[in-house]
Amino acid sequence: MKRILPLWLLTNLSLLAWPMLAAEPQTGGGGAPTRPAALPLSEVILYSSGVGYFERTGEVEGRAKVDLRFKVEDINDLLKSLVVQDFNGGQVTTVTYGSRDPIAKTLKSFAIDLTENPTLGQLLNQVRGEAVEVMRPGPLTGTILGVEHKLQPAGENKTVEVEFLNLLTADGLQSIPLPQIQRIKLSNERLNAELRQALEALGASHDTQKKTVSALFDGNGKRKVAVSYIAQTPVWKTSYRLVLDEKEPPFLQGWAIVENTSDEDWTNVRLSLVSGRPISFMMDLYQPLYTTRPVVEPELYLSLRPPVYSDSLEKREVDKLAELQADRKAGGFADGGRAKGQSAPAAPMAAEPDAALTLSRTESTRALRDTESLGRRMNLRQGLASTSEGAEAGELFQYQITTPVTLARQQSAMLPIINQKIEGEKVSIYNANTHARHPLNGLKLKNTSALHLMQGPITVFDAGTYAGDARIEDLAPAQERLLSYALDLKAEVESRTTASSLDLVSVKIQKGVLIASRKSSEEKTYTLKNRDRKTKRILIEHPLRPDWQLVEPKEPSERARDVYRFALNVEAEKPARLVVREERPFSETAQLLNSSPETIAIYLRAQKIAPRVREALQEAASLRERVSQTASERSRREQRIKEITDEQARIRENMARVNQQSELYNRYVKKFDEQETELEKLRQEIETLKSTEKDRQRELNEFLMNLTVE
């Protein structure tokens, strides 16, 4: 039966080393005491890409250790971005953090294993052979032999199992009941430290959502140190209020919305907000990675046998042995004549190239490791580039909050970033795709501030009342942008599109290819009506199509990515018109060699065709007609041959049924003779026509291949 000792006794042993360790400062590798230090949060920079830069600064003295607690999901960003700096001659020796391996695996790595919640006896059994000092109540020093279980009487006819600690002391072996021991002290300081570290790891594992990251600073005297890192944060947002007044310029007020979702209060921190989209990603650097390595068996070499030397042979015996060896080779023994079951001899030199390669790789690895170590030493002395200036930095823009910010954990805040007058002009914006009848009330806003305005919603107030909501995209200083916030019911626009026309512009020929340039024209008329009592400035947005060219008006008021904008001042109760005419040029091609006469005739009848092109087309048509005529004549003769052949087949059939002495039979014979004469003539004419057709076709081909006129 396993007996569990009283909790107070187990606690006395488990915590035995703690008072001693607490009284003595921790020491590093150099033996100097290590002092704990705190680094409060001093600066926060939030990015619109969903990350935040956090900087902690403070003072340390001598050799100091800073412990920081982070959420497990933030460790990867920390490992990717952590920068630790020790100024005034100090240096950062190590940064340690808890492994992601299970706590059981971590506890098993210590000399004293606390994995299975051991009893005092089980704990002492793990340190057998170690010197201890026991208080019972007098002190006793000895070496642990082990813990054994003995039965002790406990009343009438009852026994209990008691654990006894067996010690080798100066006076010999002693067995002490564990319940009588008041205190046990391990004499081995290394084991004391291992026990303390195991208990620290066990305590840290209770909060599975956080890990401790410790930075060790080494130096002399008081020094300033800094720790900075990147962590995931909510995207900071902006919202604006725009006040419109007939007598005053527009007034813009902008607010930044920030959230402190961490478990730490921000107290008097320098806060900056950066707009832009820097590339940011996550990488799993926290998870331990183990690679699979191949198992290579060591090479075994056959030992050399002691040679046995035979007696010398006479010449005839040597010749006979040579003939015998030649016969064996000719006999085709496998593996050069080895006997069955005999192994091939090993090649002792086969491993030498591998050994040389291994040496070369080892030297290369050492050189690479030395280079990387030098790079790390250089980087550790470098600080972060200052980003505290409120200005543009590449594609980013930074808002520096001038007043230190205090924000409690899990709280949000609105911070003013702009509060000033700004340039703007009231307009009405018409787009048929947005609303077919009415334009939208809007504002042509110019960013006359020195700040980059990040995208966000805008609440518009006009004449002291709520007028609507608008949205704005990122707007750099001096840039202009249109805003729309309501439907303008006092203005109306009617659009009408006329049917498109197709016109021939020009015709040219390049190496027998006819290229006809055409244009398609389209016209759209906008009729504007203003029912307000004052003049309105209305912007008409007309679709910008890539293949179409603007003809009228010659230039738009402004050109956006996908629309033309035309500005018109429309007086009250007086309609206005805008005519937009566009052309789309395109071309058609046709191979004259394969074109039909009808196609060529269409272009010959066209008005907009150059005289030289017309003459070339006429010549091509004439040559093509000659080829066609020759082909037609040949076809007629071929058709006549077919007719005669069919007629002769009919006559042969009739002659088979008619008496050869009859007059009808003689007529058939005469008819045959006449047809044969005609067939011979037709075949000669066809051969002549084929030759003529081939010559005329070649003439046409050469003419067209060399024909280039405009």
C-alpha cells in the first residue's frame, strides 16, 4: 500500500531550497548577482494593417533580468520582431522563453522529476546518493541510501506502513521514520536550483494562455534599456465630421478610434497612428520543429587474413596455371570467378571521398556559423530607426498624438487627429448608374491640411442639421476628392442616346490584304433642370470606355479612372444641355485573293477611297475576272464531256438490243464516231484552258502579293 505523507512534511522538503535561494541573489554565468527589473510601456505605434509596435524603456543596474508576460498567440510575432537594447556600454546576453512542449516533457528535463506529483519518499528516492542534512529535531548529516517501507504497530492487532529514510552517516547506517523528520536540506546546490526551476515551470504552467519571456542585461552601473516588439492589434479606424455653411469654408473634424485589447493598462504612453498598408505576415516560430534524419549504418571492412606464401613454381607450372585461370574466366563465373557464396571484397578506399566531403561541409558550416554570429553581434548594437516624427515615411503616414495617452486595458478611446477649416465646393453629382433621374448632393473636397486623411466615414452637417453620410478613401495633402451624401431633389437630369452610325474612313492595301478603317459614332444628350432658387454647379459623370474617343466636348472638366466629368453651371429654372459625342475607330481586313467579286465591288462603290486604291482594286478585279472566265470555259467543256459520256452509255445499252445489220445500229456507230472526235477536241481544249488558267492565276497572285497602295 502506498502511503501519502502529510502535506506539511512534503511542503517542508519541496520548499526547502526556497528561503535559501531567496536570501541569496541569483547569479549568472559570471557569478554576478542578478536583480529583477521592470520596464513600463512607454510608446505604442498602431498600424492600419492590424499590428502594433510596442516599446518598453527603463533603467537597470548591474546584471538584471526583465520578465515579461505574453499571450501564447503573440509569441510568434515576438520571436519575429523582438529588439532588445542595452545602452551606455551594457549588453544583452540572452532572451529566454517557455517552450511550447507539454509541461510533462519540460518537467522530465530536470534532475528532479515532478511529473507524477511524487510523494516525499518518491522524491527522496530520486536523489539517492546525495548528501542531506536532516533535522529530527537534532541535526544529522548523511548520504541517502533510499526509502523503504516498514510495518509499524498502531494499536491492538493493527499495523501501518511507514516510510523510513535510510542514511549513511559518519556513525554508520541509520534508518529514520519520515514522520519524525522536521526538515531536510539538500547539500547539492545544483539540485536545489533544479528543484526551484522545476517548481517555477510548474507554477508558470497553471496559466496556459501566457508565457514568460525573460531578457538578461549585463553591464556596470545604471543604464537605460529598451525592449520593443510587434504584436497583433485591432485595426485603428477613423471617422470624420464635416460642417457646411454658406458663409464659412467647410470645417473638418477627424477622430481616430483605438482599442487597447491587451491585459495591461497604457499609462502616459506616446501614441502614434500610422496609415498605410505595410506587408505583414505570421510565421510559426514558436512550435519546436524536428527534422527526420536518415539512419546511416557504419561501414564494416573485412580484416586482412595473414598471407600464406606457396613454394616457387617452375616455368611450365606457371604457364599451366595461367591457362587454367584463362579457362575459368572464359567459363563465365559470376563476379569474376568467385565461388558460390563468396562475398565480394570490400574496397577500403571507398569511404575516403565521403570523408573529404564531410570535412569540406564541416568547414563550410563553421564558416557560415561564424558569419551569422558576427551579424548577430552587429545587429544587437543597432537601434530601431526613429519613427516618432509626424511625417510621411515612404508610403506610410504617421499621426503623432502630442499628449501622452492613458487607456485602461480592454478599453477603447477616440482621439482627435484633425480639427480645422478645409477647402471645398458644393456640387451636385449625376451618374445614371447611381440614379437615373436625380443627382446627389456632394462636395468637391481639397485636403488643404498637412495630414494624410485615412479612409473612413464622414457625417455631414449642413446649415446646422444632419445632411447625410459619406465615405472617403485615403486622401494625401493637396489632393481633391468628391463626396456625396444625399439625393438632390431640386435638380433633375434626363439622358438620351442616339443610334450609333458606322462610317468608312479610308481603305488601303498591304501585300494583297485590304484594310478598311471605319469608325462608329455615338451621341448622348444630357438635359439638366434646376428647380432651386440659386445657381447649381452640376457634375455629369459620363462612362469612360477604353475603345472610344471623346470628340465633343474636346476635353472633360476632369477625368477619373472610369468616368469623364463635365461641369455645368445651371441657373435656376433654366434648362441646360450637354452633348457628348464619341467615336470608336476600328479596322476590317480581307484577303483580296479569297474575296468574292461582290466584296470588291462594295469597296469600289465607296466614296472615301483614294484613286490609286480604286485603280488597284479595278485591276485586281479585272485579273480575277480573267481567271474566272477561263475557269468557267474549262468547266463548260468538262460538263460537255460528262454529257457525251452519259450519252454513250445510253447508246451502248441500246446497241446491245438492236440487230447489227439494221440501219439504227449503223446510225449508233456513226454517232459514236462523231462523239469520239468531239471528245478528243474537248480534252485538248481543257488542257489548253488549264494551262491558261494556271498562268492567269499566277499573274493574279504575283500582282496581289506585290500590291501595296494607300
